[in-house]
Amino acid sequence: MARREGRDPSTEMREVMVAVGWGGTAKGGLTVAAMARNRSIAERLGCLDAEGMADLRGGRAAIIRNGPYAGDKLSVDHILPRAVCP
């Protein structure tokens, strides 16, 4: 939505981090980086078209439209190294 309104999504996410009290913290920076990366991947997979955005706004998973997983539902997972979180 930020992109559609002419705003940079990463800038928007940094503003959100400030609003939730994470601005200028490692947690906020890592969250912005992860969200920006996830958005970029979703865009490349064709999930951010009008239909995909309608699904996401409705709390449903968008359908992957490009690449070897076309037709599958988009999912996001968090991967934490065991050294960080045994």
C-alpha cells in the first residue's frame, strides 16, 4: 500500500518501528530488513497483484503466480539460528 501511494515501503516500516518503540534498535532494524526482504520475495513471486493484495487484506494467503511453486499458497516463516535460540 505504501508503494501504491508513492512511499518507500522500507521508510514506512522504519516509521512503524518508531511508533511501536523499536526505532533505532537492533530489533527494529532487523524487523525492517526482514519485512523488506519478504515483500521483495512476495513481489517476485507475483503475490502482490490486485487479487493477492485482496487475499492478504482479508487475512488469507496470496497464491504464488510465478516460479516453480506457482499455484501454492504464500507462507512466511521465521528461521532462528540455534546459536541464537537453542
